[in-house]
Amino acid sequence: TLALTSNGRLYAFGLDGSGQLGVGRRGGRGLKVPTVVSGLNVSLRRIFAGGDQSFALTSFNAFKANSQLRDPESTPAFISEQLLNPIINEAEERKRYDKLTNLLATAFGTWSLLNGSFLNKTNYCAEKWWLSLDMESVKRVFNCVARSNDLMCYEKFSAAIRAGLEPLLKHGTRSVAPEFFRAFIILPECHFFRMPEKHVETILIYMRAFLALSSDQRKIIEQGYVGLGAKYFHVVVSVFMALLSYI
């Protein structure tokens, strides 16, 4: 559980098996008493407490303005249309490729960064029956990447998904955390998921993981699509159909 006070101080308490409280006690037994999350030298606007991960939103320029957070090892690499646009418009091709592929590889290399990029900013709730996803943001990001029309970039992007998310998808067959289910809904929106002739390996990883879900897990994803709308479920169907036609 997270709590944000009126003066901007963040408190955390509850389970902490994955270090989700952010208090430096990963693997611990959790906290019964609200404890201040220290080291946050930025002003927070929104907080999200997931099953085993937590997120906080700040102003767009906060990390850029704070020199203490410029270390690439500690700076969150969330992805957004605002971050992508200046990269896509970079005049020098090599710089554009390097910046774009590095951002995509990092943001889609783990569940935490993938999830943190697309949280619904109007909702504080994040639990298995309400996935709190901003699907319009997902579409804008993927459309922005598609505008680059860089096949080498697509391949590195695809490789990042295979390397970062495949182990998580493969070993998450018993998971009921919202972070796990969001990944299944986000990934089919990626433009190259409709290009099986070029990215069949990545799409097969997703499809096999989807088919390996338990009936209870599928119900959670179904509920997620009910909340989001039928048009997003139709995207998954089209990905399946395109893959079957190709095979």
C-alpha cells in the first residue's frame, strides 16, 4: 500500500517480497507501520500500487531538471509519445537509431518499465479485476515507433521483447498480478505483431504463453477486455489469424 500526503511525502507499508515498497528491504516480511520512502527528490502527482510493483508519476521535466537522477542506472526508462517524438525527428540517422533502439530495448525489457509507461492516469486502482491501462497511450506510442519506418530498429525492438519478456511470460503461468496481465494486452497493439513474416519468433513466444494460461488467468484477461472495449480484443484475434495464415 502507498500513501501520498498533502505535503508530497510518500509512505509505504504492507507486503514487500519483491521490494515493491521501495524502502530497501527486498525479500523482507513487509511493514506493518507506514514508512517514509526516502530519496525522492521530485514532486509526485500520482501513485499506483500493484501486486508486486509500485509506480509514481511526476512532471515530465522533473527527471531532466534533477541532476541526481541523470545516472542511467537509476533513472526510470518509461516510454511515452513525448519522449519518442524528438527522437523520431532527429535529423542524424545514426543518432536517431541509437536513441530509439536504446529506449525501446530498455522500456520493453522488463514488466515494471512496460507497465509504468501505460498506467491510466485517472485511476489509482490497480488490481487484477481492473488493470488500469491507458490503451490510447499504448496506440500512440506504437504509432510513433511505426513512423520511424526503421526495419533495423524494429528488429532490435523485437529482440528486446524476446530477451526481456519471454522468461517472464514463460514462468508466469501461476501469476495473478496485474503487471502480468497488462503485458498480454499491451503487446498485441505493437505494429510488428501483424508482421509474422518478419517477427514470427517473437509472436510465437506471446501466443504460446497466451495458450498456456490457466482458465482463471484467462478470465482475468477477459474481464480486462470487457473494461477496455471489444476493439482491443479484436486486435488479439487479428494477430492470431495473421500468424495462423502465415504458418
